[in-house]
Amino acid sequence: MRKIVVVIWAAVALMACSSQGYEAEQEAVAQPLDTAAVVEAVNDIYRDVFNVYAKARNMLRPLRRGSIDAEFCSTDWNQWVQRVVDYDKANSEGMVGFFDADYWIMGQDWQDLSVSDVHVKSLTDMTATVALQLHNCGSATDVCLEMVCDDGKWKIDNFIDVTNHVDWKASMKSYLEGNE
């Protein structure tokens, strides 16, 4: 009799799990990809990044992009940046090197940082392309972000300065290949 009860409970548990899995699968299929969540992620990223820039300016201390990049950029992006930094350390001989401007602010100096007109141009389960206007020192720059979903969070995989025709990741690759 005990064996029959155990078998019945096991069957009920399996059916419940199977039913929940089916419902979750149907819900995922029925819902469109969430562009609002991507826009919110970009706004949150830039809010946090601009707070770091404001603190650096107010405290008159050098800005350290490494921690910002580690938190908000993809593993691939961070690997390319590190390759360029390592190359410049070994080869720049007192020169500025590749990073003569800052991809977060699309310039060297910063004042009155903000973003506007953030909108998703394309979206899949794991990638997004987001357009925005970056405001810095009274000017607006059209920026395109290539993003990836990494550990459940949207992270920046590439910065493209549309206004000045600079694809940062492609430029880093070209720089390391000696084509710049």
C-alpha cells in the first residue's frame, strides 16, 4: 500500500512540475521582448556612471574607468580594453596611446553629463542595439550601444560614436593590428 501512495505522489509531483514548466514556457512565448527593460538598464547604467564622474570632478581626483567597465561592460569589451592598455604600456614610450578620449563621455573633458532619447533599435534574447544622445559640455553626440545580456544583466559590448563615425571596438581591434 505504501508503494502505491509513493507512486501516486511522485506522479502528482511530476505532473505539477510539468504543468508549471509548460505555463512558464507559454508565458515566455506570449510576451514580446522587453524594450522598456533595456531602456531602463541603459538609463540606470549612465546614471551610475555619471555619478562616478561627478564625484571624481568634485573631489579633484583621477577617474578610474576600470571599475565602471567591470560592472557595466561585457567580458569581451573588457578583454579588448585590457589588450589595448597592455599594448600601450609596452609600446607607447611616453605617448598618449589609444585612449586619447573617453568612450563613456565621447570626449576628454566633461560637464553637465546626461543622456536623452534612449531607444532600442533592435532586440533579441541576448543582444540589443540602443541609440541615445549623450550630452556633454553643451554638445550632443549620437551614440549607438551594442549590448549583450550577461548573467541576466544588460551590459555594454561596444560604444559607437555615430556623430563622429567612431566604432570603439573596431578601432581597438584595428589599432592592435597596426592598421591605425
